[in-house]
Amino acid sequence: MLNESGLRKRATLIQALRQFFVGRNYIEVETPLRLPVLIPEAHNEPVESADHYLQTSPEMCMKRLLAEAGCRKIFQICKCFRKKERGDRHIPEFTMLEWYRTSCDYFSLMDECEDMFIEVARALGHIGSFSVRGDTINLEKPWKRLTVSDAFAQYVPVSMNQALEQNRFDEMLCSYIEPQLGIGKPVFLYDYPVELGALAKRKRDNPSLAERFEIYITGLELANGFSELTDLKEQQKRFEMEQQLIKKQNRTAAELPQKFLSSLPKMPEAAGIALGVDRLAMILLDAEIIDQVVCFTPEDL
């Protein structure tokens, strides 16, 4: 449980996030926590709530606001829920920041991420750099940008494509690559295999890759962003592939989110990102585990 000092620091962090987006003319939105159907995700197991589900992310509803409500710049800070998420870096009920911007791609979003981190860090007294578990992190722009393929070539004994063929991509990423990322300076790991970007747009000059990136600081993954896929047929195909993966895990694959799919043809070109606020607090408040930056853990209740 956080003490008063910790609560004040966390509140300053949340307020700085809001001020950043309001200052850039984003609209803060609130979307439902309980939904009758979710985006199918093989790597996330949702929490049931009567005949609905608690959201794993506000992504689906926020994208519908882009497509159906004419929104151009939106953000949300909200609670999300995922089963079997408990560890030093995971908690089953956590705080997520998501934002979406039209007429934007994943590279423009990376630039905005740099600005946001610098401004929020400044609100907590970190000017230019700060310390995390004894490692000094320099926030000065530009941050390092590293393709997934180059990261495999640099750190892993097999190539990215070999890891995919052997079904060991996640294992290799976690064991070899993540511990090396964001040491001394944040890094954008980008251009993931398209198989690992279910809602991300394909790269025009290399369709085997998705326009997706993640942010790492001191080996900790903080955010997942991408240029949005707006092709209805391809999105439905990818969702069906996710359903098959869910069934292989002996889980029930729910129906597809048809209202979301129907909105895609109306969705403008856009990019969006999900950032774990609790993990950001871990970094900026120099916490060893996620328990040190949340008001209550499940075990406290």
C-alpha cells in the first residue's frame, strides 16, 4: 500500500500525463469497462463479468470514436483487467494510458512519446535524466531506434525468422533481447513480424513486417504502439487466426466484434499506443516491483 508521499508522487504523474495531452488539444474520453465482446487476443485472457467481459484495453471503443464520431486526437486513462497477470511487473487490475491520433503513423507517434516522457519526468523533478536502480537514464532526444530483426542479429544466436519458425520468438525476445534494451537511454524496438501485430498496419515496403513498436527502459517494456490497420478483410482474417490460437490453448474463442469490424472502413489513417501507467511509475519513481507504485495490491484486499 502506498503511503501519502507515494500517493502524491503518483498523483503528480497522472496529472502531468493529462496536462500533456490537453495541452496538445487531445480530447479525454471515457469508454465502457464492461463489454459484450472483446477483440480476440491469444496472449491476454479476459475477466468475465456476468454475461460481459471487463476490458483488457479500451482500444476497440476508442478506435470506433475515430471512425464513427469524427474524433481526431483522443486519450484515456483507465483501469484494465487481465486474468493470470501477477508478478513483480504484472497485476490483474492495472492502469492504462491509451491515445490515438489521425493523420499520423508509428514514427510520428515515437516522436510524441519522447516529448511526453520528457515533460512527465520534468513534473517529477527529473530534468534531462534520472536514476533507475543505479542506472542513469538520459531522456534527451533522439532516443535509440532498433528494428526487431537487428536486435535478433545483435543479441540472439538465431535470426528473427528462425525464431518464428521454431515458435520461440517470445522466448528469445525475453531471454536475450529485453535485458539489453533501454540501458542508459530509452529505446524503440520496432518493425515486428506481421504475425505479432494483429491490429497493426503492414509496412508498405515490406509486407512481412508490421508498423509496430515497443518502448523499453532498463529492460522493462512500457508501451506498445502502431500504425492502425484499417483494412476490414485483413483485420477479420487476423482475428480469425487469433481465435484459432485461443482454441489451441483450450479456451473458448468468443464471437468477433462485428460492430468494431463494421466501423473500420470509416476509420481514417491513424496511429495509437497503449502505455502501462503503473510501469511508468515504476521507472520514474525508481521502484523495484509494481506493488510499490499502486494503492492496493490484490493481496491487500
